[in-house]
Amino acid sequence: MRGSRVLRAAGYVALAAGVAAPLARRRLRLPPLALSALCWQMPATAAALAPPGRTRAVAAYLAQMWAYYVHYDMPDDDPERLLRRLRVDYPIAIDRALGGGVCPTVRLQRALAGGGRLRPHDYLLAAAHWAWFAVPHGTVAYTLWRHPQRFPRTAVAVAFCFDLGLVGYWAVPTAPPWWAARQGRLPAVRRIMAEVGERVWGRLWQPLYHSVEGNPFAAMPSLHFGTSVVAARALAEIDRRHGAVGWGYALTLGFALVYLAEHYVADLIAGAVVAELAWQLAGRVVRERAAFQLDPQAATNGRVPRALLASAQAGPRSAGAAR
């Protein structure tokens, strides 16, 4: 009993350190590897401490997303080094090739954003962009609430998508179109989302924007688009109506991101590739976990009966129906 209490106390200390250390990392000048170790232990620790069921699922997911956000923001801790490593021209070259010599962002803004005025579609597309903050996580929460048998793959796929995107952010920091245009590397385009934000939110816009901005050069791949594609895949697994909503939003967001000068088409393509990889990896992880829980011996030698796996993946709803 005493040993168990000591372990739980150590777990809570580890969680507290994982939350506090990133907030104080600049002041403490923590090495990135030490910070990573403190953050990435959190999902497993949270799962071990939380009671089984939805509480455990939520705790592990939130810990995972905290670890992601810390690593998403970390490259900006040294802005000068980040600028030295910044890539600006390669997505412009790809988009020019895709757009027949003119980047799609430039084409769209010439066609739809003339005159420098804000139009109704600017507000709608900016709102679609802002809605992204709720969509992937909202989809995870919805499956946990209404379709718990689909929650594991949805949550794991969204987490994988975010984490795989980190590889691109760290390896190839890439500037978005609006930044490239300000540096004269791209024909003049407006950052319409910021214009709409200033008009809608007034004085609150700058504090709101800077509270969620993080790394300004996390453009490749587009996780706005990638995680929305994962959400669409998850919703489409439920039924066609859910899928129509999910894919309708993902495609609207993709158009918005290019038109608003937040991402290149190349970023979206990379985001879609990451999303598909995350979805397939999540499916494999969930299947193997279900196989191991049903028959550890069979899971290790690959001879799990298909009917057994199918019943495990069907979850509580099918089991209830069978009774």
C-alpha cells in the first residue's frame, strides 16, 4: 500500500513538472531534450493515474495535446536561429507549377479580393479558419460521447497527425504566403484573416491572436487541413451524413487557407498525406491492441481469428445488441 501511494505521488509530481517546466522554460533555459522527456511522459502518466473509462481517455488525450503544443511552440524560443533555418521559396515554386505559373493564392485573391475591401465571403472563410480550433478535438469528443467504439482510432489518428506534423515543423521551418509576400518573395497578397479579426474583435484581436499564435513558421505540412481530413475520415466512418459534414468542412477550410494566404496548396497536399498516414497507423495500432487484449499469444504470432477481431472492433453497441 505504501509503495502504491509513493508511486502515485511520484506520478502527480511528474505531471506537475510536465506542465510547469514548459511554462518556465525560457527563464530556466531548459535543454530541449530535458523538456521533451518531461512532456512526453505525461500521456502515459495521466493514463496510469486516471480511473478507467472516459476520464482516463480524456486525461491521456489532453496530456498528449499539451506535449504537442509545447513542441510546436519550442522552435520560436530562438527566433534568430529559426530565421536562419527558414525556408521561403520552395513552396512558392511548387505552387507556381501547380497554378500554371501563378500561385493559387495570388489567383484567388486577384479574383475574389479586389479593391482592398472586406466582403461577405471574407468573413465566412475567416470564420471557417477560426472554427478549426474546435473541429478535430470536437470530433474526438463527439466520438467519445456518441460513438465510443470509434473513439480509440479517432483519438489516436488525430494525435498521430499532430505529432507527425511536428517532424516537418522542426526539420523544415517554412514561411506561409502572407509572410513571403511581406518580404517581397511573392506578389502582394493580403492577410485577410487578420483584417477580419481586427474588424470583428477590435482591441481584443491582438491579445487573442498572440495567445494562440505559437510558432509563426509552422506551415509545412498544414495541420489545419491534415487534422480536418482526419476528422472527416472519422466522421465518414459513422455514416454518410456525418461524412458529408466532415468533408464539407475540410474542403471549405482548404479553400479558405489558400485564399486567406495562410497556406500554400503544397502545404495542404503534405497535410493530406500526413493525415492518411496517421489514419492508417492509428487503425493498425487499435487493431493490434484489440488483438492483444483478446488473445496475447495469438497477437504475437499473428493468428487472431478474424471474427474475434471484428467483434472487438464493433465495441459495446454490437455486444449489447447480441445480448
